[in-house]
Amino acid sequence: MTKYREIHAPLRTIMTPGPVEADPRVLRAMATPILGQFDPEFTRMMNETMDMLRQTFQTKNQWAFPVDGTSRSGIEAVLCSLIEPGDKVLIPIFGRFGHLLTEIAERNGAEVYLMECTWGEVFDQQAVIDEVERVQPKILAIVHGETSTGCMQPLDKIGPACRELGVLTVVDAVASIGGTPVKVDEWQLDAVIGGTQKCISVPSGMAPVTYNERVERILESRKKVERGVAQESDLHYVAHPIRSNYFDLSQLQDYWGPRRLNHHTEATSMLYALREGLRILLEEGLEERFERHKLHEKALMAGIRGMGLELFNDVAWKLPVVTCVKIPAGVDGESVRSMLLNQFGIEIASSFGPLHGQIWRIGTMGYSCRKENVLFVLAALEAVLIRHHAPITVGRGVQGALDVYEQVEAGALAL
């Protein structure tokens, strides 16, 4: 019989666009003793988590709760709960995860309309609005922060225009929530999905969602309560019930709401983690957290430029928490990543589709977004590139980042 040793995970400096390093306080919270899912102390934590999610999403929506599963589960829950066969769904694609929205919409029987632009670009908001007017879809599904390209789609004009046209906006904010503003109410977004494993710095395993009363009305029209827990008043004919049981937002409402109708066994330790991650986030302050991400982004970009490397997403629509670097000609990008991991314990990411083998993606997200991490990844990347005979300017990577940090520190002292 094979005997397996106790887990001893190596320490890593994770600088990918997700997952990132979990905050140590989150890991401690996960060791909290298990409570029953309807224990009053646990349901109090559920309510607190909902309240903290509202603040994080910058919304007054009644509904803000996590779907148990990775970020994709939240996207699937929203789309499968809203889409009825034949519904028109418009999806602007500017990277990998627009294709994911398309995949999920198609599998739920939608009539999908696509807009596409070159990876590395985003859409002019008026172009999207014009297409919404032309197609007249039920739903516009769009990514906010596209980690495959390090780009961020503006939404402040798209949301209000869709509201005026009676179109629902469903937004994938998995990469952006907690790291850069996601103004659900101000931008008039109807349903928004976040992720735990990126800027919130909680392990992957929950997908926070929020949605408004426009979405809720559709859920109520499709609501079919599971027979094993339904009461007499729940049993009525529904023409187009939500096809998924697990991802049925109408039933999840009853689980997270005052009714506490049993749906699934809550992922207790993950809820502890999410609650603690949100507590830490709000304790820091949203604006302060956004400024921290911008500072370390600026330092990382300065270091990359200092080495003489070229940034792929050095554009006005750059996603502040992901920096993409063009792999120098003649350099094996995967060999560099492998040496960073094996010699320094640092992980950065490659990319997908047309950008595979063309760029590295470096995340500065949540707990991983720290000065020591930025300086470490720059120093290690320079050392590895020297070993790969890359044409870089030696000695200027870390110095470029230090220039940024010292300027900020000098400014703070002057105040």
C-alpha cells in the first residue's frame, strides 16, 4: 500500500493575473472551526458578507452573494438564469474571456451576436451602443478587465445607454473587482460577476455576484423550487424554468435571503475566507486600495521600460492590475518562465490565442501587489534574461522601480 506524505507546498511569489497569493489573515480564517450552515452565528456571517459585497461592488442592490465555485460558476449562474432559448445576446470580444461568455450563452440556447476587435484593443463605447441599437438584444454580456490582454473596457457610457434601451448588461468583473473601480450603480450595470482569487486575495472557490431588480423580475418569472423542499405555494407551472439546479439564482436567493431554504451545503471555510478578504479590503479602503494597485503598476512598468523591454499594453485602456511584456525576439518565453519558477520561486504567466508565446503577463493583484514582490520579480527577470542572452539594459530594472517608490515616499514626507 502506497503511503503519501503530508502536504508541504513550496513557497512561491505568485505574480500571475490569478490566482495570487492569499492574504495570511485569510488563510488563518480558513482554519476556523466548522459551523452548521443554518447556525445563527454562521447566517450572521452570511449577512455580513452580503453587506461587504455591496460596498465592494459599490451598489445598493439587495442581492450580492457568492456562488460556490470558481469565477466561471458565477458567470454561468447569471447567464443560465437569464437566458431563455432564442434570446438575443450581444457579446463584444476583445480577448479570451469574451469567447467564454459566448460559449456559455450558446450552450443555453441564445441567439448570439458578436463584435470582435484585435486582442490588445478595446471597443469605442459608442460603437457598442450603436450595435446594441441595431441588434436589440435582451442581454449585452461584456468583460470589464480582460486578463488575456491586460486591457480594460470602459463601461460608464455603455451601461446607461443599455438601461435606456431596455437591455440588460451582464459584466465579467472577475479580474477588476477589488483592484480598480467597478461602479455598479453609477455605471447602471444590471448583473456583475467578480472573483475571489485575484484582487480580493482569497483562494479560488467562490464567485461573488450582484444584480438588481430588473434581473430579479426575470428570475421570479422562471423560478421553480426544488420539489424536495418546496411548499404548496411554490408549486405552480413555469413555462421556461431555469435549466440548471445548482446555478439557479432564484433558488440561491431563497438560500441567502430570510427564507433560508435549503439548496446546497455551504462551503463554510470558503465563506470564512471571503468574509475575511472583504473585511481586509474595506479596512484598507476602496480608494486607498485602488491607489496602491496603481502605484505598484507604475513601478513595475518603470522597471520593465528601464530594462529596455517593450510593454504590450502600454495604452490608455490598460488594466491596472495586469502588465503585459513583449517577449524579446529570439528568447524562449517558456524557458524564462521555467527558470523564474525553478531558480527564484516566482510565477508569471504566458497568454492565450494569438498572444500565446508573444507576451508574458505579470499580475500585481491584491496581497501579491507589494513593493517587495515588484522589486523581486524585476531583479529575477533581469537575471534570467541575462542567462538567456536577451538584449536588455542591465541594472536599470530595479532602479527604475526604486525611482518611482522614492518619488512617492519623498512626496509623502513633504506632506
